[in-house]
Amino acid sequence: MEDSNQQLINSIKQGDIAAFETLYKKYYIFLCLIAEHIVRNPSDAEEIVTDVFVKIWNIREKINITASIKAYLVKAVHNTSINFLERNKISNKLTDSLNNSDYKILAWDSDYPLGQLYEKEIMNILEHGISALPDACQQIFILSRNENMKYIEIADKLGISINTVKTQMKIALARLRETLKDYMMILLFLMGI
Amino acid sequence: MQTKENNQSKENLIPGYLNGELTAEETRELIVWINLNSANKHYFDEYCEIWITARASLKNPGYNFQEGFWKFKQKIKANEDLQIGFNKTIFLKILTRYAAIFIVTFSLSGLLFYYIGKNRAAKPDLSFSELIVPKGSRAQFFLSDGTAVTLNAGSRLKYDNRFGIKDRIVQLEGEGYFKVAKDSKRPFTVQTSHLNVMALGTEFNVKAYSDDKTIETTLVEGSLKIEEITDKNGTEARVLKPNQKLTFFKEDSTMVNETASPKEKTKKNTQPLQVHKSIVIPRLVTENVNIEPVISWKENRWIFEKQSLLQIAVELERKFDVQINFESERLRTFRFTGIIIAEPIEQVLEVMSISAPINFKLKGKVVTLSENKNFEELNKRLYKK
């Protein structure tokens, strides 16, 4: 895995378009979701991720990636998203009412190794964790995640109260956290070295 | 005890935040809670990560890497074009199997154009690209921003090298189907003789042939804003929803009532937009339509819904570059409903002559349509109201 990482970095430096395609295939969706998490708008998120890749392309010869490419990309998307918010304060509904330092808190801590969960085997465990949730809990989690339904819509659809939805969502996330706890610890530990 | 409960309730805000359902006030409360200590912050980050990863593992998380990669390729290409100073216009990638497409590019160097780009060191020459699709063919291609365009026969699309820098403007004469690449900063505008059609990320069809009396805009997906081009400022913009068609009548409304009658639409869903200005007879009409017939030209399928033979003839003339003559006046008003999957023109005419009382003669590029008298019996049954 280390080798392929290094190989990929070399291909990027040489301006190999296929290497970029590999990166897109592997990380595009994940990176968009990270950007969306910060800027809260899908089309801005896509643009941010594209900009990051274009930038990497433009400086490809001078680029210096010491750790993994994924970590590098996640960091770049994180920073670009924060910059984007700073430049477009007016356009963002959420940040209207918040000041700069506030939304930086809502983005994640720059020391936090986001993206470690985004590995095939761990994603499988996550999926497994989701399927192991109690039925009602699972249904609500999936509705919210897969169909982007608002709590009130879920409550309507299932004929339950909005508070029940909230509680079940909390349980779902807490359980998943429990499922993934060991992995998070290990990953944090590894990053710490 | 009090603080612990308080703590608990703030933590409960996290799922709401992830789902984008918190008010500003609640968001602020959450931020205060996150700021209390690094453990809270860490806890919050973990939740975010689970959420993002859970969404990324979806089959359809709302993003498409191929689309993204295409945009990336177009962008780096555009950058490199910029660096060589627009010597060549390499904007188009032709993906068509129809050979008869002319691309005309020309450059107007030396002419003074007002150029708005701020960050550019030198004024580049303004160059145009024009794609001309002659009658009898069809073209499919991508613009530099990733927007997919299909042009119908006898159409032309024109744009200059400022396309994609600040905004995305194309000029259309004829019929085109646009699948616009998402870009919230640079709206996509199709300019026609009378209307500007503005989109962000949508799919729509514009039919604006200069020899048609109407301009028709049909929205398949997303949302569209349409403005009439007039001298006076502040014309109202119309907003179109999916499965709606906006018809603009170029001529004075009194004329339209006559000329538009052969292709009269089902009146059920028709509602004049300018209801509040009752004196003005609407030149813009919005109606709900079935999308399929409108965009069927893209594939070699022809879907007709109660279309007059006259209207069909106009489209056949464009598509196959032929001239169609009617031997009988009555024939023009025959209405035709059906699907034809056929090419070349002989086959299309044959299919039509089987299902309607039409005889056809094809000589070179001239088609003559006449009534099929033997069809009379069936005709009576078919066309009796």
C-alpha cells in the first residue's frame, strides 16, 4: 500500500492524467462530502474539490507529499473550504449568523485525522454496524442518510413524533461510534507516532 | 447535576447539525458546548466523521466522480489554452458520428473589445466558436465547462472565448438540448432571438428556429429562469419547473391565433402567465407537458402527439434536408400521433403512409405528399371526432 502511494505521487509529479483519474475514482465523493460538510452546499463543494485538483495539477512538479495522498487531499479540501467560507461570507446562510472562529470549530480540528474511516474494510464494518442497528433505529438512520429527509419528514412518513426521530438518530450514531471505537483508537494511535 | 443535564442536551444537537436542521441559535449553543473542552470537540469530530463516511458509502451519495473528472480535465485544458493565448480555440470535443458538422472559428484580433476579466495581464483577442449543424444532421458535444449539448438539424450555436471565465453564455439559433454542468458561480445562459434562458445545473430543450413563429423552452430537470430581451429595463423573469414548457410567440398575438392553430395544444393546462395584466394578451404561455415527445429528436425516435402534418413536414425538412410539397390542402391539417423509429426518410414516410392516408413520392430531395383515396374508409374511422 505504501508503494502504491509512492507510485501514485510519482505519477502525479509526471503529470500522468490517469493518476488523477485514479484519485478521482477513489476520493472524489468522499472529498465532496467533506467540503459539503463545511460549506453546506453541494455545488460549491464540487467546485472546491475540482479547484483543489486543478491546483495540484498546476503545481504537480513542485508538489511535496510526505504522508498519504488521502491525508493531503483531505487537508487541502478542508483548507480550501474554510477559505471559501471566508471569501463568501454573505452567501452562506449558516455562517451569516456566525463569526469566523465559530465555523472553523464546526469544521473539524486540523489535528483530527479525518478520513481514516474511509477505508474499504472499515466502511464494511460501518455498513455492518448500520445493519446491526435495531429496526426502527436503522430505518430512521437510513431515511435520513440515504434520502436526505428532514426529521419532520421522517416523522410524518413513519407516523411518529419528531422527538422520537431525534432520539433514534442519536442512538444510531452512538451505536456506530461504539462499533467503530476500536478502529478510531488504533488510527489515532498510529497517527500519533 | 444541572450542568450534566445541560451537557447532555447540547450533545443531542449533533445529529440535528449533521442533518442541517439546527437554527442559528442552536448552532451557537452547540459551538459553546464544543468549545467547553477538547474532549467535546473530539467527540463532535468523531460523529462528523461517522456521518460523512456513512454517506460516502452510499450507492448514490449525490456526487459523480466521472462528471467531476470531466470538469477537471476541461478546467486544466482551459487553463493551458489561456496560457497559449487563445491561438486556437479547442473548446469542443465532438463526439458525434454524424460527419456533416462545420465548426467555424475565427478571431478578431486587433479589434477593440471591452473586456471585463480583472485578473488577466493582457487583453486576449476575442475569438468566436460557432458550431453549425446543417439540415440533415445532428451533433453532440461537450462545452469546456462539461455541459453536454445536442444540436438538432439546421441549428447553430455560437460563443466566444470568454465562455466560462465569468459566466457561460451561448447563442442559439435552432434547437438544442442542454445538460448544464453545475456551477453556482457562473450561470449558464442560452441567448435566442427574443429570450434569454438562464440555468444553473439543469436539463432543458430550447427550440428557436428563425423560421418558426414561436420559441419553445421545455425543462426536464432543475429550474430555469427565462427573460424576454427588450429595450426597457425590468422585464419580469419567468421561472420554469420541470415538465413545463414555455412558449413565446414572436409575432403579435392577433396573428398568432391564426398561425398557431394547426399546432394548437391541449388547452387544459394552459394558463396565461400575465393574468394580473389582463389587457396584455400573453405572448408567453406556460403549460405542463409530456417531456418525451419534445426531446425525442435526440435519439432517432419521433414521437408525435396530435401534431399536424404541416408541422411534421417542417421537422422532416430540417432533419433530412428535403423539400416537402402537399398536393392537397386538406392533408396539411391531418394530425398524427405515434412513434417512429426509423431512418432514412423513405422509411419514415413509409411508416407514415401505413398508418395514415398518405401517399408519397420521393424524387431526389423533393417529397410530394398526396391523399390516399383507398384509405378513405379507414380514414373516416380514424379521424372522425
